[in-house]
Amino acid sequence: MEHDTSARFNPYVHGARGLFCLMVFVYHVVHSGLPTFDLFARGLLGEALQTGKFGVEFFFGISGIVILPSLYRASSVVTFILDRYARILPVLWATVFAIAIFGWLSGKGPSLLLVGANLLAPPPFIDIIQINPAAWSLGYEFLFYAVCAVVFLTSGVSRPLALALAVSSLILLVYYPRALLMIGGVLIAEKYLSSILLQSLAKYPAIFFVLFLTVWRGLELASATDYVGFVTPAYLSFHDWVSAFPFVVLGGVFGTIFLLGMSRGNGLFGRMLRWQVMQWLGTISFSFYLWPPIVMAGVKLIMHRTGMIDALGSGSQLFFLLVSLPPSLIVATISHRFLEVKVTGQIRKRLDRASEAKPAVRPIIQALDGTQGGNLIEEQSNVLDCSTSQRPKTIAS
């Protein structure tokens, strides 16, 4: 069955956000440090639960798919950047202030300087303590937006220079491999993956979903870092990194094929993404990404102080999941309606009034090589609509 993936709203991508958020939520539960049954801690199921954090990689891939069309639609690059800030900062700031205020009231709050740094969502090469442990990925997002904007602006002056900048920016992936699927998303958005072979493989997204998670988790287990973000020359010997690099690329290929098939709604996987519950989760996904660590911290504190952990024993982690999920969804829904819809909406209205008429713009790849670029998916570009930590230093941990 053929699906029109060039539609302005892609329900499969939207539903995928819901799935990826659930993956990350489960990962937070698994890494809560609470006792659990051996069934969930060891063996194949235990390893599968460890892959929940890789929902972030898929969110990065969605960002690659949706951000370029957003840039092309913007009246200017400045408007594009401001729109991204308007989309992300209200929820980020609310969560950072919520955690900071709670810390100050308990006498262990962060410094004002650290709070200010967190409000800016700095890029990954600026190492700061993350007040909200889920917010690390937003720095990756803003860096990606900046690279796209710079390449786009440069293409209007010199195509060779823009191409050189685009290629040279790939070095960042060597040191930040978790962002690898952003490139896959860009290739999908620009319709550079239209070969018969790739289209045939993309008919089975579930298979490549599992393959990506397997390769990525395998890299962690084999690299002795137990964290795929450390599979870089900065943490491994050059020999070990060179040995691991082909598997990083292989994982990127598997992940990209999955994103291609997912965005086209292929197979049973595509049908699942159209379920009403997945669409709803996709709608609140950004807030459901940033607020749960705060809600879960409160639930965990109550469990400790009431002695529930000792009473529940190995059932503590499962109980934690069941008790944390409803309030997390409620808070995320409220945050979406107020911060994402009302506050962001008001900011965008002011930006629209201040912006000039939209000029003709060219897709980045078209600007670089003169070919006709594609436009796969429209808005809803709140990637980091979900995540888990690059193991940065965090207050909450």
C-alpha cells in the first residue's frame, strides 16, 4: 500500500513521537535504581529495556526530516531560529525553574549562573551540569539548527563554500554519534533515498528498528564504555574506535532505513503509529519528554520516605512505573495546552507580525548542487520531544 509521505502533516511521524517518548519513559524507570525482578534486569528482556534511551536517536532523525522544510518555509533564517526558540524554551524554562526552586527550598539548589546556562540549552561541547537531566538533547537540536542555518545562508554567497561547511560539520558526528540519524533524516527529507533497494527494505521498518537497537546496544557492550555516546576517539583508543566505527555506520544505515519506512507508514508498524493513543502521545511528546523526570523524582522520594520500597521489594520498579505514568501524562497534557499552545502561540504571533514577507528560498541541497530538493514533512518539528541523557552531569541523578 502506497502512502503519501509528502503530506503537510505526517501522522506516522507524529505517532512515532509517542512511541519514542514511551521508550524513554521506560528507560527512566529502568534506571531509577529501584529493586526489580530478575526477569526485567537480566537476559534478553533486560537488554531490550536498556535500549529505551535510543528513542532519542530516533527523535534526532525526525528532526532531520522536519527541520529543513521548516527552514525553507521561514521568511528568514533569523525568523526560523526565533521560531525554534519559541517552540522549545517555554517548556524548558518551566522545568528548569521548577527544579531550581525545589532545590533552593530544600537548601541544595543550583547557582544562578548554572540556571542561566541551562536556560540557553548550550551545545554538547559546552559541558555543564544539566538541571533537567532530559534536556541534554536540546543542545544537540539547537546546534543542528545553527548548522543548517549557516549552510543555508552561505549557499546564497558561495555553493562550494556551503558544501565545504556541510561536509566539515560531519566531523561533529565522530564525537557525538548519537546525533547520527539527523543525517538520515535530512536525506529522507530531501528525497535522496528513492532507490528501489532502499524502498524495498523500508517496507519492513520493524526489522530495522530492532536491528538498529541491537547494533547500538552491542556497541555499548563491546566498547567497555557501556554508553554509545562514548564510542568516540575522545574515550576510546584510536584502534578501538576505528574497530567500532563500521558498526556505528551500520547502525546509522539501519536507523535511516527504519525512519524511511516509518515515515511512509509501512507495515504493521505504520498502522500502530496511527492508533489514537499514539497520536495523542505524539501531540504531548515534548512536554512528556521534559516533565517526567521531575514527576518521577517526586514519586521516588515519597516511596523512600514511606518505606514502600522495603515493603514492595522486587516489585518496586513495576509499582514505580504504574504510579509515575498517570501524573506524568497529566502534567505533560497541561504543559502542552498552556506552554506549547498558548505561550508559544502568542510568541509566534508576535514574530509573525514582526517578520517581512517570505522571500523565495531554495532547499539546502538544491542550493549546493543545483538539483531540486524535496519537502517530505511539515511542521510539528519538536524533536526532542523526548530523550534520555548523554550521561551528562545532572543534579537530579
